[in-house]
Amino acid sequence: MTAQTPTPFPQPGPPETVAFDKHELGTILGLYGRMVAAGEWRDYGLSFLREVAVFAVFRRTAETPVYRIEKRPALRNRQGMYAVIGMDGHILKRGHDLSQVLRVLERKLIRPVD
């Protein structure tokens, strides 16, 4: 009887697309709801690509996004995988904690009372 080496199970590779998990999406949609109630935002779009997941916020439906909230897991160990990007493409905030990154947008809700 000859001994055969066991055939290893296939190793799961990296996921084909990056997506927001349930907690992350809940945090983003909580901010989105407050901004809709304030009359700042009206629509959103989601994109799940190979390297990045994007939550795009629109003031009107037919426009370009006012803000993009991105998740890039490849940057997890560097400057952080979450980023808020403005309409002009500048990164407004980047970090490891989603709620801290979204605070740059929550400041838009603070207004003086007339």
C-alpha cells in the first residue's frame, strides 16, 4: 500500500467585491437620515467594486455626488480604510474609525438658531 499525500482544500481567496457590513451601513444611513431631515441631501448610490465600496451622496438625483464615503480595505494598515471625499475629489477626512471620519459631515448639521 502506498501513502498518498492528502489533497488540501482550496483556500478561500480575497472577496471579489468590497462591501459595507451591517454596522457600517447602519452608521452611514443614520447620518444620511439626519441630513435628509435637514434638507441637505436627497439621494444616494452604492457601488461595490473589487478594491473599494462607495456610498455616494447627492443633493439632487441628476448631479454628481456631493460626497463619497469610501471603504478601501487595502489601506487598513496605513492611513485608514475609511475616507470622506468631496465633490472636487479632495479627501476631507480619512481614518480607521468610521464614526470619527463621518464627523466631518455631521458638522454641517450644526447651524446657528435664528
